[in-house]
Amino acid sequence: MPMLTENDDETTEQKTSAEVADFASKKSADGCTINACSPLTPVINSPHLRTIDEIVSVLQPSVPLYCIRYKYIKSISARFVATFPGTVLYAVKCNSDERVLQAVWEGGVHHFDCASPKEIELIQNLFPDGIIHFMNPIKNRHAIHSAYFKYGVRDFSVDTINELEKVIEVTKDQRSLGICVRLSVPNGHAMCDLSRKFGANIPDAVNILRRARSIAKCLGICFHVGSQCLDPAAYELALMMVRGVISQADVRIDVIDVGGGFPISYPNTVPPPLNLYFSAIERGFRALNLPAETAIWCEPGRALVAAACSLIVSVTARRDNILHINDGIFGNLHDAGPMNWQFPVRRIYFDSSISSYTVENFSFYGPACDDADFMQGPFFLPDDIEEGDFIEIGQIGAYTSALRTSFNGYGETLVAVVSDEPMIKTLDH
């Protein structure tokens, strides 16, 4: 990744604008150098962290600026490791930025839920001592072979007997396999329902477990109550289903994986405290009456990274209460479009004397030449906002940059590590 590092005292605003536009010159306005490499994500870095407002004031970026609160990710990762009653796996698909992954690692999370060969390769290259779990229940044979023989992955999730047999055949019936059988559970009051695509019903899960036990070194059951789950009791309900499956299968279970779903706060959502989720999981796990050596896993993604990232966009035009901005659903804002996710926003003011203003409800259009590039909002911003103003969009760390494309020639994004606190803090995080 290109790095911007502080090293001299040059302060020419015009030069900064040119650099941000093409990422190719060598010096920036506040004494930073740019090593241009990839045009997609040049990285702004310096020996001391700066605030978002300071960086935007100096750079006046003409492309979106993705801001990462590194210390916050490290802190919340450490909290999960310290308080979850088992092993924490980071869900790589949520945000695979290398700085985000490094912060998660430094926070003590050294297990990774990977869903593709590219994710496995990324984690293996960054963290050779990390432990990778291939938790996508449906995988092609090449992916299984590569994971097992090239990268040393031993844990695989399956949800059909055919997928189990595929894993056995490709790995040549190796006795070092870890198999996690994905169980279908009801949507647990989650904002993103994940109950339809994957998961075995109870009779099928029983049959898969019995077959897997005959070959697996480690056998587990996993499930997912849905992303941004707002009811801790959903985990207990799922674990009650697990209890029934275990009773019917009558085989030894080594691992229970409760998946992800741990929520954060958004403008229209205040979830229960994190400790209530962990308490519900502990109660449900104890009710299984499994041997003391049985492991318990979880797979947080959103909870570790969503609040830690913001996106800085600029207003390119205003039409009444519609703002055209320089990023959209084909870039870093997919969930603000078809998902209609609600994100906190603020206008970035460089005049410290402005202390009061009237707020209005706005919607956004992104830069693509496509009517679908629309974000309904509501986005509450000062009523005098105009072309050229900068907006911070918060809580943007989960399933945003991970879905970015270069459709219509857009997608170019700067990245900065910043010192700011999250726009909205989640209770008990």
C-alpha cells in the first residue's frame, strides 16, 4: 500500500490538491510524502495520529477518504477476547483491510473465519501463525484442496452430506479434519436475515454429524442467528435447538460455534449491552451439559470494526434536499442504498466560530450514472450545506469498503488512520 509519512515542512495547498487527485506526486501540504503504488487505496500515515478534521482541512480530498480508528479496533477486539467465554474468530469478509486486520490481531484475535481462498491467502500471508477456519459451507473442490494442502487449513464447515463427502474425498479422508456442521436456526430479530441460504435442518444435521464423527478429529456444530441481532435470547433459542440435535445424533461434540450477529449502535438502533449476549450464550452452552473440554467459538465481524471507521465524502451538487456526493452504493456505501441502513452524518466545519445551525433531512445520490446509486437516508445535516462541503459518514466499517467496486470508473479511495472516537459508541463496548 502507498504510505504518506511526515518528513518536511512544505505547506503548499495547490500541491496537495494535485496529489490527492492523482496520487502520483511525492510531497503533500503538511510535510508528508506519498509513495504512489496502487491508485485504489493510498494510505495516509504519520508518526502521530491526527483527527479527521485536521486531515481533511489539509488535504481537501477530491476522492472519498476512508478513516480507520486503529486503537478502537484493537481495544474492542481485546474486550471480546477477555470477556467471551471461549475462542474469538474474526469474520474476515466483514472488512479485510490490512490495517483493520492488523488491529484485530494486536487486540488478541488470532483465529479467522475465512470464506474464500483469497481470504485464506490474505490471512496466511499477514499472519503465518494465525489459525484459519474455512467456514463457508459450500466450497468447490479446488478451494478445499488449496485450503487443506497449500495453507494447512483443517477446519471446514458443511451443511449437507454431499458437502461433507466432497471435503473427505478432496482431503483424501485425512484424519486431521475438523468438521463444523452448520445448523439452520430462525432469524433472531436480526436486521440482516441469514437463515435462508445455509444450514441443515435437524434430521439432516443428525445424519451429517454421525457420518462426520467417523472421520473427524474435531466435530462441531455452528449456526448464525443473523447479522446485527438485537435479541440476546436468540442465541439461547439456537442453543436449545443444538441440544436437540446432539441428543438425537448421540455422538461426541468437541466445539459449539455460536457464529456472529453481535450488534452495534446506529442512529435508529440501540442494542442491548454486550454482556447480555455473552451471558445468554453462557447459559445456553451450560444447558447442553457437554464435557468440560468442549470448546465454544464466536465469529464477530461488525461488532469489532463497524464503529471504528468513517467515510469522508464531498458534496458535488445540491438539488433541494438531494445531495450529490462523490461516493455511493457501487463504492463504499452499498448498505446505505438497497439495504437502507441508517448511518450517522455530520458536516465538517473548518470555522470554529460556527456553533449553531438548523438541521434538515437529506437524501444522497452517488457519482455513478445510474439511478440505482441512491441513498434514501434520512441524513440529517445543516440546511445551508452546499457544493464543496465535506461530510463524515460514521459506523461505516462493516460490509462497506468490502463491497466497493470500480463501476463507472469510480472507487478510488484514500485511507487514513485517525485518532477520533467513534461517532456513536455502543453500550458496553
